[in-house]
Amino acid sequence: MSRSRQIAVVAPASPVKKEIAERVEALAASIPGGPRVRFHPQCFSTEGHFAGSDAERSAALLEVANDPAVDAVWFGRGGYGSGRLDETLFGALNDAARRKTYLGYSDLGFVLARLLATGVGKPVHGPMPSDIARPGGEDAVRRALSFLADGDLAGIEPTARAGRNVVAFNLTILAHLIGASWAPDLSGCVIMLEETCEHHYRIDRCFFTLFQNPGVRKAAGIMLGRCSDIPENDPIFGKSEEEIARYWCDRYGVPYLGRADIGHDAGNKIVPFGGVQVADAAFAS
């Protein structure tokens, strides 16, 4: 790896357990010449479901984003809460924030989408520190650390590595944010979608919502990642998640481009928004 990079971890959604932080810090320290990973104290705050109040979570993100000593912002875990951040923080991001890489997935799609829409930084879908608790999770965290520290492209999702203009989101999160006034224009993008713990009828409903957006209807294509732990439904929906995706793509004339190697699991690959050129730019110096 190259020079030691400074990675700040914040939790805009749910809190991070201290034992998780300790495991990730130890793993980072075991990598020769690896990055310095610093968990912001806010990660361990709690207010009900959230990692501290909306104001506390917003302030922590703004602090590390605007800190010129920090090279990358890594989101601690998903859950729920990113959509509740103070909207004014995105207008307060400075030049240092605009040069950073921001890595996360799941609920953090709210933040990645907002950064994409405002042209701030380099949004990237990929593993988070909390993934170390999953089976095989150390590999996922190493993949993220190698990318953040050295721009290692080995863990990039194949379609993103091929130079396509890609984005990646949890399906439910994108369906919830696509109607926001600040939602990014996804025209011309390959949109990768993954899901977990949702019934097939809810997956179908999310696709309905997505395709009401003009930019989604002008996408270069839809790719479906893994949809895990789908609950049984009574009555049976009768269509698989891939059949659902194909149905809505066919209905609106958007190409269905097959499966993407992303999901709520340790195999979740890295997707720099815009494709691998974004990753190249992130580490040019």
C-alpha cells in the first residue's frame, strides 16, 4: 500500500458497537503501511434507534467531511436515520469535502445520492465496518480498506470496472428518496439494485415507484444484485425478484442487464459511482 491515509468513520444512521470498532481498527493496524482508521465518538452515541440525535449525527458528518486531514469518510453501519440528517449540512461542505471519497451502502444511499446530486466528493457503494460481524466479514472489510487506502480495484464490481456509468443502491432506499427535490438525475446510468428482508410484493412496489421517475426511465439499464432473506408471503406472490425486475424494465423499455455482484452480505462488491474512472481520480496525486 501507499502512504498511510486517514479514514474517518461516522454513523449517520444506527450506532456502531465498540467491539466492532476495535476489530476494524486492529485489522487496519495489521496491514503493513495500511490506513489509519479513526472512529468518531459520535459512532457510539445512542438516541433510541439512532447514533445520537439528528443534530449530532449531522455535525459529525460535517466535521469529518470538512477536515482537510481526512482522506476518506467511511460510514459505520446502516440501519435507519441517514434521511433525517440536517439538509443544510450539504450546503456547508467545503473544498476539502469535495475531494473526499465516501463509502457505504444500505441506508447510506440517502447520503451517497445527495452527494451525487450536488457533485460533492466521490460517492462509492461498498462494505462498511459493521460488515466485519458477518460470516466472511473480514474479507469485506479488507476489500474496503484496500480500496480506500490504495485505490485497489480488485474488489470492484465487474460492470463498474468495465467503465460503465454506474450507481448502486438498496432498492427500498432509492424508492424512498427518488421523489425528493434533490434526487440525482439517473439518466444514462446503469442502476444496480439490491435488497434484503423485503417481501416480493414490496420489491414489486418499489420498482413501480422507481419507474415513475423520468430519469430512471432514461437509464442505460437496470442490474439486480442479491435479494436476501425474502420473507414468505401469503398468498404467494408468484414471481421471483428477477422476474419482477424484468417485468418493470420491459414495461418501460429500460434494458435489463442481468445480475450485479452486490448485496447485504460479505460478498458485496465496490461500486464507485460513475465507474472505475472515479476511483482512479480519487487517488491521483
